[in-house]
Amino acid sequence: MKLTAGDLQVISRVAAFHALKPETIAHVVRPGYAAVLRPRDIIVRQDDPATALFIVVSGWVKLYRNNSAGEEAVVEMITSGGSFAEASAFAGNCYLVTAEAVTDVRIACLPADHIVRCIQENPAIYMSMVASISEHMSYLVRQVEHLKGQSGLQRVAEFIASLTRVERGRCACALPYDKTLIARQLGLMPESLSRAFARLRTIGVRVNAASVMIDDIARLRQFATDERANARGVLRK
């Protein structure tokens, strides 16, 4: 289906395009199209030839890899304004991950061969693509840092804090997807996630099904980044 004006608004905000002129963006997305997916629909599969890059207009998409034993490792969760497969499409390689819709999803699909031609024609597009790929790399480095340097409890606290833009006081938010997936994303077993939710009650965070109530968001953010507490051994996985 055709891209709508709303789709184009989201596309213009992603890292790969936000620095480009409107007419340049219009040229890049001209052969693009939109697709609507249901939960568990596969968008691309790991190791398939990369034929497009994708921008999430709405909903949540899970990027993951399967090892030889069939075990799933969640690499990243993407929502509105996020993009994926730039590097694979740019280099003409295979997709590095499988992308699966977690919720109802609308995505914009841009053919890889057209993107490559645009890059060859316009250095500004090349630089924007490099910036987007660099942003993804920085995200992955931060994820590794969190897995290595934070306790499981801190990772859960940081995840919950990321669900709201409120800076001070009491607030409420909702878990964006099921708890099993959250556990995989944070490198935890489901039972470890449940224990972390229970322990966060001591600082005024209550998780009930998908609803989250936070008594003091500033306190939660501080807790998530308190390396001194971690060093004292107060927090254990």
C-alpha cells in the first residue's frame, strides 16, 4: 500500500533521514510502500538476502537471532520512529537478524537497490545512512555495557524508567509487551524478572499485570544508575 502523509512524517524523523532536505527525502522514499502486520508476523528472516530497509511507523518489532540450537537472543526492540536493516541493505548483504511483529505494526519498506542508487547520487544521503548505522552501533555497545556492568535489578529499573518521559514525582505507565519478552530483552530468566519486580516495591514501584505505578520517578532513575550501591553488593542478580 502507498505511504501516507503520516508515514512520511515518521520517516522524516528517523536518524537516516532527519538531516536531509524534504525534497531529498521525497526522492529516497518514492518507490517505498507501507505494510501492515499482525503479532508474530515475520518481516525478514536472519540470513535472507537484504532487499529493503524498514522504518517502524507504529507498533513494536522484535529483532533477534537464533543460534544453532534454535535458542532466541533478542537484539533490539524497535518502535515508532525506529529503523532497521540499513547496514545490510547498504552493503548488499544478508539480514543479520530476524524481525518479527510483536504488536499490530505498520512499517515503511524502502527497496535496497533504490537506496544504493540514491547514495551514489547524493553524498548527503550517504552521510545520513552512516549516522544511522553509527547510532545503532552505539545502542548495541550500551546494551553490552549494561549486561556486563549492571545487575539484573538495575536493568529492570532502567527499563521501567525508560517507559515514561516524566522527570519528577508520581507517574504511571504500561509495559509495552509481554513479560517473557521483556526478560529476554534484559538478559534475564522470567523468574528473575518477577523477583526484580517484587524487589522494586521497596522503592515505590508496583507492577500489576501490564500496569506500572511509580511513586517517585527521579528516585527510580537514580536507583537504576547508582553504581555505588552496586559496588557495595546491595544489588544482586
